[in-house]
Amino acid sequence: MELQFVGCGDAFGSGGRLNTCFRVRHRQGSFLIDCGASSMIGLRRLGIDPNSIDAIVISHLHGDHFGGLPFFILDAQLVSRRTAPLIVAGPPGLRARLEAAMEVFFPGSTKVERRFAVDIREMEPRATHSFAGIEVTPYQVKHPCGAPPFALRIAVDGKRVCYSGDTEWVDELEEAARGVDLFVAEAYGADKAIKFHLDYATLAAHLPAIRAKRVIVTHMGPEMLQRQALLGCEAADEGMIVTI
């Protein structure tokens, strides 16, 4: 199993980074974790064929995490000429928010007949959802976005990956990430608590209990980008590939 950081920035382009999007390749195919507004730029930059993506799993309904979906779907119809079904899984409310976003950006786009099916799966927390060769268990965290925000625990190829999504510390994170092979965790700040976001000091204090085999921080704000090397943590970078 291979995870590549297509975009690993915050919502504001700190450090010139793109919005959140990770591509995971496994024995049965490929999927995305989050699809922020700039994701098509990142996919094109890295030479990733959008038609190779079987599913997109969304952590929460903020533009820097799901705002690339209208562009991905429109590209699939008009540019990439997709024919295979696309699974899009995320929190309750995903379908309505996605359709609203598509109509804002590209009026009439939800009414167009497509060559491919878009299979939207609205996931309930603490239930395991199986599709496209993976198993996803969402855990509800704390990050207001008009729908339940999730941390995602994903099982694929016998490995376990957790992505924190955006959240301040909640105990559900420990359960979601416990013992995983890879924990990709938000660290927006270094040591200053920021409401509804994780800082690295808080994250680090809980890592001994989580016991993840590898931890990579992402979604870093300006302060964390400046201090990451001094803190000695492993940090995501765009294009970086992690093999498990």
C-alpha cells in the first residue's frame, strides 16, 4: 500500500501548499482521501490519471477538503472521459452539499447525463463501510462544518491508516488511530491551542497512548511550517510517497 501526498496544506495556502488530498494505491486500485479545491492541480502536477481513482473518501465538508469534487466530476465528464463508476463517501449531508456546490460553480451540471455513475455513500460514525477494496470506519470529531466531521480509520491490504481530519483534540482520535501502521494527523499550530484544530504539542502528548507505528503531520499553518524542523516531527510534503 502506498500513500502519496497530493496536497497537504491548510485552507489558506500557507507555504504555497495545496489543499488536502492524499492518493492511496493498493492491490485492487486507487482512492483519494479528501479532495480539496486545488486537488485537480495536484493530480495533474504529479501525473496521476483521474480515471485511476475508484473512490474518494471525504473527512468533512469544508472547501479545502471536499471543494475539489465538482472539478473532479466535471473533468471526468468532459476531459478524462470517464466510464467507470466513481464512489464518493463522506459524512451525512454529502450529497446535498456536493450538488449545491456543483450548481454554484457550474450551473446545470447536476442535471447533465453522465457516461459514468457517481455513487454517493453517506457514512455513519463508528460503522465500518466496505467499498472499492477498502474498509472505512469514521469517528466523529470536533470541527464545525455544517455536517458531522470525521477522523477516518481505513483498512486496506492488511494495513491500517488513520487520518485525523480537522479537529481539536477529542478522545475519539485515540480510538481511531490506536495501533495503526500510519497516522496522518493535523498539526495546524506548534504549541498554541487553536479552537477546532490540533496543535503539535497536544498531539505529541497523546502519541504514547495511540502507539501508531508511524506519524506524519499535515495541514500545517505558518507557525508550524517555521518550527517543524526544530520540533523533530515527520511532516508531509507534496509529492511525498509513503510505502507501508
